[in-house]
Amino acid sequence: MEFTSQKQVILRRMDDSAVSVPEAVKQLNRTRGVAILDQQPSNLLVEGESTAIDRVTQNLQGWTAFPRKKLPIPTTRPRVLNPPSDE
């Protein structure tokens, strides 16, 4: 059994002369091991095997890949800034 790493990447269309979004979607759908999770007018959220994503990204002229960063949700619990001293 072979382990392949999955990653999520945001693909962003960087200029108007770049490959169109529908064409990029076609290329990604033809690539084995890659799934489109979300589609926006100039961004695609893609998940899949690292090698497959890297390979298809090189073929998308004018598109740039950014790793998806997951940030922790900040706590909204109130905190005491200056606790009373034990004197």
C-alpha cells in the first residue's frame, strides 16, 4: 500500500491573458487524483495528491498556486487582564 499526501491549494488566475476558468476546470477534471472543492470567478480551491496538483499547475499558464492555510478560531472567552494578588 502506497501513501500519497493530500493537500489543498488555492489556484488564482493572475492576469486576463491566462487560461480561462472553464478551461482550467476542464484540465483539472481530466487530471486523476485532483478534485475541485470550490469555484469562484478567478479562484479555484483544489484538493488532491501533491504530485498531480503540481503537474497540472505547471500546465495552467497565468495561474498561481497558494497553499491553503487553516487558522485556529480565536477564543471569545473573557480573560482577566490583571488578576487580583493573593495578599
